[in-house]
Amino acid sequence: MYRNGALEKEGFPIEEVSEYVRDPGSTVWFDLCSPSPEDLRLIGDELGLHELAVEDVLTDHQRPKVDVYDNHLFITVYGVHVEEGRLAPVEVNVFVTANALVTVRENAHFDIDAVVRRWDSASRLAGHGVSFLLHGLLDYVVDGQFDLVQDLDGQAEALEETLFEEDGVRDARELQRRAYVLRKNTTRLRKIAMPMREVLGTLLRREQGLIAEPAMLPYYEDVRDHVLRVAEWVESIRDMLANVRETRLAEQGFRLNEIMKRVTSWAAIIAVPTAITGAYGQNVPYPGEGQAWGFWMSTVLVAFASVGLYAIFKRKDWL
């Protein structure tokens, strides 16, 4: 519980929240991690939260959004968590009243201590109460998404650079695996980052007495700017990955043509000796039949024909 921007009390039970929020000079933040329905019911009774908002917390995979109720806002955002190279977003639900902020985390992978450190580093703005706390939370979420999209962009550029360098089936499979994981992560990030434009737009557009403070508006505008940059960057990465895929398919077609040319050329080289030796194997008289010089003549003919075809195909870059 904060009073006039200074921390006054912490670690108190849910049942005391309603007592503190009656004081307009105090600001209460309450954090719940993987709460039970009973815990949510208690905090809902203490703050008078709408039953539909509480029900949304119990429903997984909500879309990032802002719901406006008579006495509070309900916000859903997603923190970034990468596990074994794959993005696993963490849902964070937020109840916002005039002087209380309640964060409900899906699991402990969302680092709420980092949010607290961000609040502490900007304590000069703590006097703005809930507006300040909400900004710090959203700023941390968006910065996490911004850092991830930067990393994904670097991976996409590295993928482009190695596109023409890989050699062999193993490298080709590894390239395909990397491209698949990158596309999956980009798609997941897009699902949680694109709706954030509406979230920030709604917070800045609606006059709820929370974000309308002139001193905090520039900070929320800065967060929205980062959200727009993330959204544009995600679309850029998707285009880049689409180009990589098209280039990869074109490269495979080119290599297949090269292989077919080589196979056809070798088949032609082999066909000439086969024709000559087949002709000499017929049961008809031929020059040198039964003579040693006939064998050597056929051998020289095979060698010259093969070397001549090889030279022609090599000059045409078919081999």
C-alpha cells in the first residue's frame, strides 16, 4: 500500500484491501500468481469487480484487450517467456480501479520483481498512483516484446545469410527446422503484440480519470510508440521469412535442374559405349571380327566418344 507515492505497508491479507481503498490518498497493489477461484472471489468482493471480468481470468487464452466497467478496467496482456528456444507467452490480467491495481499472473514465468524494480527506479512519478503503476507494468510488457522482436529479426537475417551457404541434407534439415521455429515464434508474438495497439489506444482515448493526467500522458504515448514499432517489425519479419521460403523453394528447383542435367549427361556418355559394344556383340560380320585389332579399335572408339561428349557437356556447364 502506497500513500503519497511512498510505500507504507506490504504483505497484508486480501481482506484488508477494501479498508485501504476507502482512503482516496492511498494506492493499493495486489499481486496473485495462479490464484484459486476462491482467491479471485475474495478480491472481487473487496473491490467490487464485475463477475464477467473475474470469469475471464479463469478462462485461458484471452485476447489482449481492455474491458471498461462502471468502477474499474479489466486489461489482459501477455508477458514474453522463451523456453528452449520457443516462445511461451504468459497471460497477465489486470484490474484497475481509481486507487487499486490487481495483477493476476498465469504462472511465475512472468517476473513481477522486475516490474517492481522498474517502479522503484521511477519513484519520482509514484505520486500519480494507479496511473503510474499501470504504466510501469505495460512498459515492462512492451519492452519484453520489443527485445524479443529484435532477437527474432537478428535470427531472420542470419537465416538469410546462411540460405546459400548450407550444404548437404543435414544442413538443409537444420535450416528448415530453424525457419519453422522462427515462423512459429513470430506468429505467436504477432498474436500478442498486434492487439496491444488497441489496448494502448483505448487507454489513451477513454477518459477514465486514470490515464487522463497530463503528467502521465507522454509516458503512455511512449509505450504506444513502442507497440507500433513492434507491430511493424513483426510484419517486416513475416515478409522476410516469406521471402526466405520462396528463395529456398527456388533454390531447390534450381538444384533439382542441375542434378537432372548431370544425370542426363552421364546417361548420354554411357549410352554411346553401350551402343558401340552392343553393335560389336551382334552375330554379323564387322571390321576386325575375330582379330585383336578389332577389339582395340572398339576400345579407342569408346574412349574418344566418351571424352568428346564429356568435353562438350562440360563446356555447356551440364556437368
